[in-house]
Amino acid sequence: MTNPRLAQDTPQGRYYTDPAGGTALVSVTNVLDTAVNKRALVPWGVKVTVEYVLANLPSITLRLVTDATTVVKEIKAVHREVKETASNLGDRIHTAAEQHVLGAPVADDPEVAPYLGQLIHWLDMWGVDLGEHIEATECTVFHRRLGYAGTADLLIWLPTGPDKVMELWLIDYKTSATRSAKSVYPENTLQLAALRYAEVVLLPDDTDAPMPQIQRTGVLNLRAKSHALVEMPAGRDAHAAFRGLLQGARWLHDAPSTYPALLAPGQTAPARRRTTRKAA
């Protein structure tokens, strides 16, 4: 995940500030994280935690005898640390990709270099002229009427039409150190549809321009040793599905976290006990 200039982290996840004023706009990834990804992260978190424990079982067993509290704390943090490490690498790859397609200097980063090399290879294979075929990169889009915003990684012209006619693609970069370059998630389609059917794209001076007419959408999976462009069917039906998730996410963000208990006739509420909430 990148860090767009107008994006703000809130207790309910990422929202975008609108330069034109008005209410903040929930981010597309926030909607998907709230309504889809949290459930999917549970088995993934279990998997990486179990793998860590098995890989370090002898030392964990020894330390449990003398410092079980610290060991348990470390094990509970494994999935967060793995996620943060992967997210950080993904951010750096996105930044390098943006700098490259804009013709700007790219920072020397040995971890990022193999992924950037795959992007450059992909651009070369398609005969992309950076000055001619790049429509936009890392551009913020708004749908004020529906109340959401997001950032499109790449708008690019590719010769994919009949007789190699140029078509405008909306492409989202996905990076991973473990997944196949051909693998995608269904929610990737929802993300692309939300961006595709946004109302406006924000220009560098914070004024609006109409969202370009996108002809095709896809995920460009970048891996250290491979890459693959996977076309995704991000049509109006996918956008309708996203709107349903948008409504659900907004309800969850606004819903209270506690409700009063119903007391039986004659029952008095017990005195509130002061507790210290543990950090997540």
C-alpha cells in the first residue's frame, strides 16, 4: 500500500481529504479491508505463526521455561511483523515503479531492484514508450457521490485491441515474495472496478478532470524472478458488488463498539469495573 498525499489514517482506517471540502472519502482499500480482507487474514496469520514456531521450536522450548511471557508476546506479534515487512517492501516497489515510469531517478535499493527489473522487462516486451504511452501513474480518483476515493497505480496504453489498436488499461501492481505471478484474488476485481468507475481524477494542482474511459483492467504481478499481467473483469457488475461492500463498511465504521445490557425487572446495573485495555 502506498501513502497518497491526501490519504489520512483514522481509527476506522484510511480516508481521503477532499481539497474541494466536504466530508472525507473512505479509501477503496479500506472498504475491502473492512468487508473482505479481515476474514482472509485469519488463516494467513495462523499459517505464518505456525511456520515461525516450527522453524524456531528448539529455542522457543528452552525459553518457555525461563521467560514464557516474552516468548508468547513475540509469537503473537509474528503475523504483524511479517505483514508490516511485506507492506514496507510493497510501498518501496510502488515508489520505484512510479519514479521509473516518470523518468525520475530511482533510489538504489537491492531488495526492490529485482521487482523493478521485472517491471522494466514487462514494459520493454510491450514496446512501451514512457513519454507516449503512460497516461498517468499513482493518480488519486474520487467518487464524491458514493463517498469513496482511491489511487490508481498505472494508466497505460497497450496494443491489445483488434489489429493491435491501442487500448487504455487501468493496472494495479501486486507484489509478493511467495505467491505465483499468475495468482490473483477475487477482490482485486472489486478494487479495479471501484477505481475504473470513479467520477474524477485529481490533477497535481488539486483540480478535477473527468475520469478517462478505461477499456481494460488488470493486475500486474511483480515477483523477484517473474511477472504476469492478469486481466480482471472489472465491469459494472463488479462495481455494483463493490458498492454493496461500501455500504457495509460504512455501517461498520459508524457502528458503536458496545451496547447496554438489558436488565431484568428489579435488577440493578453492577458498578463498572475499571480495566486496562491491552494494546492490539
